[in-house]
Amino acid sequence: MNEMISRNQADQPPSTRVSPAASATEQLPRVEPGFFLGVLRRRWWIAAITTTAAVVAMAGYLTKVPKTYLSTGAVYVSTEAPQILDIRALAPAESRDLEQMQSVEHGMVSTTLLLRVIRANGLDVGDAYAGEELSEQELLGLLSKRVRVGLERGTRIIRISVEDTDPGRARQLVESIKQEYENLALERQERLTEQVSEGLAREEKRLREQMEASARRVQDFREANPVPGLEGVRGDTLVRDELGTLAAQLGAASAERLRLEAEFEAFGKFDPEDPDALAGLGRSDHSEEVLTLARQLRDKELEFAAVEKRYLHKHPVHIEISQELVRLRESLDAAVRTAGEALEKSYAVAVDNEKKLKLAMAEARDNAVDVEGLRADFNTLVREAEADRELHASVARRLRETSLAASVPASILRWEENPLVPERAFRPRKAILLPVAAFGGGFLGLILMAGAEIGDRRLRDPSAVARVLGAPLFASVPRARKAAAGRMLLTEDPASDTAEAFRRLRAVLAPPSGSSGHRTVLFTSARSGEGKSFCAMNHAASLALQGYRTLLVDGDLRVPGLSRDHLGRGDDSVGLGDFLAGRATPAEACFPTAVSKLFLLSSGEVTGEASELLAGTRFPALLEDAFRWFDRVAIDAPAVLETSDVQAIGRYADLTCLVVSEHGADKRELDRVVGLLGSAGARLSGFVWNDAPADPPPGSGPVVSFVRPAIAMTRPEPDEQVVHFPLPMKDRA
């Protein structure tokens, strides 16, 4: 027996011996191309459930979450800020550079301005804004999250957006941000104006006192020196009176010329569109009308701005106010032109009069050379007094300009796009959230599918089984077109794909030319019901059809399989168990089948001592004796994990073929199969991927039809020789 085993192992060529797991599976892909499709086909319901749950949850969320509306407005930032005084300390600030524009942008979202907006709109009263009563700091944080202010790149436009659950309040807050920014700027301007006015008032008082002191010195000098030529003092001669008169007239003419010159320059710089230009006009008959019309024009513009927000341009009120505004502008332009022309003429007359008086004064001085020194001193005093008076007048004028500029403020902001009341909610965005929820649910489903597939120990593709077993795939048996339990497809449906698969298996298991190995093939499986009997029966039939005398051994002594019809028939109910127990000879247990050259060694009656019988010496002796009369032997062995029978007989087979069902094999069970077969000395040569119907329960499994009586009593066909299987002595006689 041992010599037979050694001979079978030695006859096996190196190319067909079982290689380690690494070499047997190193060329296999880690994942089959159809693996993912198979996962989707098996576990699509997980993704369907998660996707549906995500969409339903999102739909429920959208029904409960409050709607948020977005109102947007755009303001244009002018290049010049409001002017107060035309002096260096208060020069007009310009917003031409990017830093200044960004300062305006950040100022609109500053904490100070947002607090003013909260108080101006009553957001800090009760729970009208957030639905719950919040502190001022919490309201400030909530509003800052809902307000967005951004400077559009390459423009002077700042866009203001506010989100709110109330569409009307959203628009109101946009307008309030601009209004409160202007109010804040106005308050700063008023504080600056107040500080400047206080300083100017103190300076005006000091200059007035200085002017009055200079006038007293002039008067005291005149009274102390009653000489001809000093104005305002009656002399003893005509020359003295003439000099005084001319001096008085010249002073008056110079003052009048200076006044007219200043007023003429103010009218020359006057711009009706610039409200700050009103500060440059003095209080005179020429300017009073212009100032009055300018104030009326400013009031009418403010009234027109309010009407423009309320009425359209075709409304009668809008048309009437716009026409009045046009008339006021035309009147102001006419008044400016008329006043300018009158001032120009008056200025020319004053200049001419001053020149004449200067000539007359020069002639009078020639007549009063005796009082030249006194006159020089007097003139010095007079000039000082005039300078003090002019300086006082200039400061007083600046003080009036400051008050006028403060009363007519101007803003650097104007609406480029007025905010509107939004009609549709900005959030939640159902068109985006529902697809996102569906995608998220589907993605979660894919993750769960992957997790379930990773946690699933069942192997559903041949490459995975090959990696676990460390053995190659011999054949993949497809599902038969006329699938039925116990059919011998090579004779009943030889054109089927299943029959062709068994022919391919026969070619794979065929021994090399000139080799005596590979004569015994053992078929087993991890668990019963995976189709091992079906594969063993059809493989044996394929060998017989090729012309090999083939013995099919039903090695399952615990459950009746291929030979179940042989049981319960009296004395003929003998089989492998009877032979192993010494109660029968092989010839009594071996029967010819309906397939020529195919013989069946039945299992016999079911016995509980299968392991002990198979572990004895009679089974290897049976195989060694069978090789004298048969070319091939196919063994249908029990499942590896259900009994220890395979471990007892597996070492005697040349090839061990594991049948794995397409319905899935457990990875751990296959690992145990490899370990058990290896520990028993059996060589796992490869496996068959079985997609055909698995073995049904006992009583309905594969059936091999055989002919009675046993082969010793069978009359051979003309073209068939009787198998001289060892017979009992009485039969030999």
C-alpha cells in the first residue's frame, strides 16, 4: 500500500504538483471585474434604504427649518468726503485709494454700527428678532453672521446683503446699515464742527478785543495830534481838512474794494451743485438772494429724494416736484449770474474810485509835508487797526462758514441698487439639499455595503476562493439549461455548457503522457450540499465516455448518496461498508452502470463506524487492487467539516478536488478545510466552482443507474470484456 502511495506521488510531474499558495494565486487579480456588480446586485437594498432615509430625513428637516430671505443693495462711494473748512487741519478726505474703500467696507460691519442698527430697528426689544430673548452681545453675534458687506473688485460699489426670516425686515436692515453709517459719520462731523467752532469762537473774541484796542489807539492818536491831514480831525486850514477827508474816503474805498473783491472771488468759485460752496458767500445784498435760493434748492432736493422713493417718475407728485426743482435750479443759476455781473461792475467802480482817491491823497500829502512824520505814525496805527479788523472779519467769516457747512451735511454714499423685499426664500435650498441628501445617503449605503461585504465571510468569486485555498481553479461548472438533481448531463444533455465544463475538467485532470499517476481523483467539499456527488458522477462519466474503464466509488458511508437506490434490496444491499467490514468482496459491491465502462462501487448500508472502517487497511488495498482492472477511479467523499472520513482516505488519492458552490463559501471554513486536508496528508490539487444545482437533501440526490447482479454475474456485451475484478472463491469455481 505504501509503495502504491509513493509511486503515485513520484509519478506526479512537477508541473502538476500542488504549489504553495503564493505561487498558485500570484497571477490572480485581487478583485474580479464583476465583483462590484455582484456586490451591488446582492446588497443594493442597503443603498436604497439609506438613500430613502436620507431623503425623508432631509424632507422632514426642510419642513421644520425656518425660511431665510436675502435682501441685497449696492451703494456707490463718492471720491470726496464732506468738507467743513478749507484749511490744512480740516482738508477734505478722499476715498480714491483701496485702503479708504476698505475702511468704509469694514465700518459697515463694525460692532459700533451693528449695535446702532440693533437699537434703531428695535431688535433688542423682547424676542422679536431671534424668536427668543437674547442679550445684546448675542444679538450682535447673530446679526454679524447674517450681514455680509463686500467691495466689488475693480469698482467703487459696496454690496450689502442681509439674511432674515422676515423678508420685509431684511430689506429694512439693509437700508438701516447705510443710514446708520451716514448718521455715524454725521455725528462725527458734528463733533468735529463743534470743536472747530469753539476754537474759532475763542479766536474771534480775542481778535475783536485786539481790533477794538487798535481802534482806540488810532482815536487817541488823532485827538492828541490835531494836525491837518489826519482824517476825522478838523484843522485850522483847508489843507488839513482836505487831507483828512481824502484819507477817510480812501480808507472807505479800499475797504469797499476789498469787500467786493472777496465777494467776487467767492461768486467765482461758487458751484450750485456743491452745498459747501454756500459757506464762501458773504452777507450782502448780492449774496442774500443766492443763499436763500440755495437753501430752498437743498430743501427741495431732500423733498424730491423722499418723493422719488415713494412715487414713480410718471406720478403727478413726482413730476410736480421735479419741475419745481428744475425751476429753482434755473432761478439759482440766474441769481448767481446776475449777482456776479453786479459784483463785477461794483468792483470795477470801487477799483477806479480807489485809484482816484489815491491820486488825490498824494496831492494832499504834498501840501502837508510838515505833518509827514505824524501822518506816517498815524498810518501805521491805521494799518494795524485795519489788519486787526480784516483778520477779525476773516475769522468771523470762517465761523459762519463752519456753522453753514454743519447745517448742510453731504454723504459720500448713494444707492446704486436699492434693496428690494425678497419674494423667495434664500434658505433652505431644496433643489440642492435634497440631491445632496440623496447622494449622501447613497454614499453611506455604499460604505455600509462595503462594510457588509468586508464583514461577510462568504466568497462569491473563484479568484477569492483560489487565494484562500492556495490552489488553482480546475473548472467552473455553469448552470445547466435543464437543471435537475441527479442528472448525468454528458449522456442526457451532451451539448450543454455544463457537459462541456466536465470535459474541460477531464482534460485538466488528465495525467501527462507516459505517466501512471493521476488515476485516482477524490471529490469532496467543505459542507454537504455543494455538488460534490454531482461533479464526481459526471467526471466519472466523462472518463468512461472517453474509453477509460472507470470506477466510481461512493465513499460516504454515513448518508446514502449516489447508490441510494441500491439500499434496502435484500442480499444485494452490499457496498463499500460491507467490504471494509469484511462481510463482502469488491465484486459483490461493484455494479456496472448504464454508461459503458462506468462501474459503481456503492456505499452500502448506512453505518456509524465509517471513520473506523475507512481508517483501516482494506481501503488502500481496495484501491491498489482496483488499479489492476480499472484505468481511472473517482471517489465521492463526505464533506470535510462534517466528518473525519476524508482525512482517513484523502492521502490515498492522487488528486483531491474541492467542490465549492457558487452560492458562497465561508472563508474560515475553507481555511479549516486546507488545514484539515494538509494535516491528514491529502494534497489539495484544486477546486471546481460549481454553479450547477447543489446536492439536494438525502433521498433526492444524484442517482447512478446500475445493472444487477454484480459484475461477476453480468453477461458482457459483444464489444465489452468482463472485468476480472477479484471474485469470491465460489464464483471463481
